[in-house]
Amino acid sequence: MKIWLKNPLSILAENAGGGILVEGNCIIELVPSGRQPSAEYDSVVDASQHVVLPGLINLHHHFYQTLTRVYPQALNKELFPWLKTLYPLWAGLTPEALRVGTRLALAELLLSGCTTASDHHYVFPSGLENAIDFQIDEAKNLGIRVVLCRGSMDCSEKDGGLPPDSVVQTCDEILADSERLIQQYHNSEEGAMTQIALAPCSPFSVSETVMRESAKLAKTHQVLLHTHLAETEDENSFCLETIGSRPLDYLEQVGWLDNQTWLAHGIHFTDEEIQKLAAAKTGISHCPSSNMVLSSGICRVPDLEKAGVEVGLGVDGSASNDSSNLMQEVRQAFLLQRLQSGSQVTHIDALRWATSGGANVLGRAELGRIAVGMQADLALFKLDELRFSGYGDPLAALVICGAHQADSVMVAGKWIVEDGQIPGLDLKQLKLDHHREAKRLQQK
């Protein structure tokens, strides 16, 4: 079937004012304004009321944290005390809670125009050893692309780390499950719907052994590595006191500093460290809302990009962002970077971070762009809400006026969101189930 998305109101692509032609899971033609596709087509979608974007790419999230949004005892805290408040709650996660938390996070992302979602799950209390399997199942049911990061922690409070004993695992358990997940689920082919990355949580919760062995395993199987880094000054102090080096130097020492790695946050880098990141081709996920909520600081995105570092966006966990809306994160990134770097930052920059920037970080050349041969991952937005009335530039309106919900979303050539709904998903029941699990977890 060939589908012509005809005459969009606006589109984030060159020479495509007449729309795009999709066949199967790929874009096969860009149609100039006033023209029709050169190939025959089977159906037409009138896009004259829609702004068309490449599907948005979320580089960093913690799906399970949707269950502990705005938890009262964790409010108004910075990262370390915030974590210590929430770890005991997360130790009570059950398979059903993780499933419903994942389902809700993915639904939020899809409805915000996200077509590729990365999650970083690192909490494995007893009974939740197959957490990533549950997430893969939920993603397949919804039809969204995922890069699921098999997180890990093996340093608990008794070892000088932050998490309690009940949520950490041994090095052997971590490596065995990491290998199993790669062998069972990872797809390295173009257009893959499911990929696995290895993601020891942070320098303050993971041993050097797990960091080194995870890097070796990732290189053996050619999968990506991911971790939190340079998020707070507390992290810098912790690493200097316990390891004797700054976080990025430590990352280099344990074999992580290369183009198979991307880092969440990346706030507190020196000029020299930014150059080191660029030389290594290590990517960054900018997480503006979480960084603001936890008072962590501002990622130096223009400086990173000027040096040659690839940057994308992540909503981060819904206990520090308290939302899983990637389109809202685009606006937040735009505003925060304007505050830091001035009017040289444009709405097009913010859209690029959420699309081609994210694809570049993940090494997915077939995603994040509207061009011939790219995967047919698309997000269509209407400008019919009060917030958009009187708009001039449609693309700018999405970012600056604050779009928050897509009207239609296509993943690999299939409509996953239609008329602002996810067909087959009962959102009312999902909210009831999710709220029940959240209250059960918070009242333990």
C-alpha cells in the first residue's frame, strides 16, 4: 500500500510542501508544492490541517517512575536526598506495577508525538528479575520503537553507595541477564523495533567491575552503553572523594568513552571535557525539566554541539520531570537554552534535538528525518487549540505556543495514534489501574 500524506500545513523537510509518499515502513517520495506523487498511490490522507514532524525520539526515561510522581516526601529536594527518599518505595515494585507504569509512560510518549523511546530501568527487587521482558511486551503491544537499557546497581548503602540492599544485584546476575536480553531481543538491523543497551546506573551506585565488564559485553555484541553522568556537583564531589577522579575521567578509565556510549544529563563538564566527548563521539541526552526540578544545572547544549557532540532530548523519569510528554520537553529545552545562550537558539534547533539529534545519538541513521529511504515514523499536530490562535509560523507555533498532543502518529508506516487516541487502548481503565498501583506502592 502506498499512502500519500497530501499538502501538509507545514512539514519539517525540504521541498515537501505537497506531502510525502509512504510505502510499507518507508518514505519513498517527497512531493513538492503543487505537485502529485510521481508513483501511483492507493490512498490519500489530507494533511492540510497538520504540521508534520519526523517522529520524536526520547533518549532517557524511567518508565516505572510514573508511579511516584510528585511524591510529597521527595518534593523540594536535590538529587541525592531525592533518591534516598524514593529508593525504599521503588523497592516495592511488582511485575504488575512495572507493566502498568510502562504502559502509561509509553502511551503518554506516543500521544506527544514520540515514536522511539529509550528507557533506563535499573531497579531489580526480588520478583522483578524479568523487568525488561515485561517492558518489551508492553512496547510490542503498543507498536512503539524502543531502546531498552538494561540498567544495573551493585553498590548499596553497605558498600558506600546510595541504594538499599533490596534493589541491587550481584555482578554475575547483572552480566548474565544482560547477555540473555541481548541474545533474545536485540535487533541490529535497519528499522529495528526493539534494541537493548547496557546501562549501569551511575558512578555512585555501580562498582568498577560492573562498569568494565558491561563495556566489554557491549563491545562483544555491538550494543550501546548508557549511564547518568555529570548531573550534579554532588556527583563530582562523590567521585573525587571515592574514586579519585572526575566522572568523565573515570568513564574513560573503565573503557566507556567512545561512540557506543550516550550519557544522560551531561551538565557539569569543563571545556576540556567537552572536547574529550567530541573526540570520542559520545552523545548526550539533555533532560531540561528534570534538571530544573532537581536544581541540577543547565546542560551546555550549544557548546557541546559547536564542539561536535551529538545531543538529543530525554524527558527523564516521571518522578523528577513528573511528565512523559516529549513535545512539552522540546519547548522546555528551547526556553532553557535561550535563557542560557540567547536568541541564537531557535525553535528549529529544539525540534532537531528531538528528531535527528536523538537519531544520531542512537546511531539510527534511518530515523529522525523526513527523507526518501527513512523509516515512516511521523507525528502530525493540529493547530486548532486556543493556544495557537493567531499563529504565524506553524513550526514555531508548535514549540513556542506549546503543543502537547499529536493528532496522529505513524510508526514504521502504521497509524498508532489516530484522532488523538490510541486504538485498542482504554485510557480510562489504564488510569484507574495505574493510580491503584501508584497508591499501593506509596502506602507501603
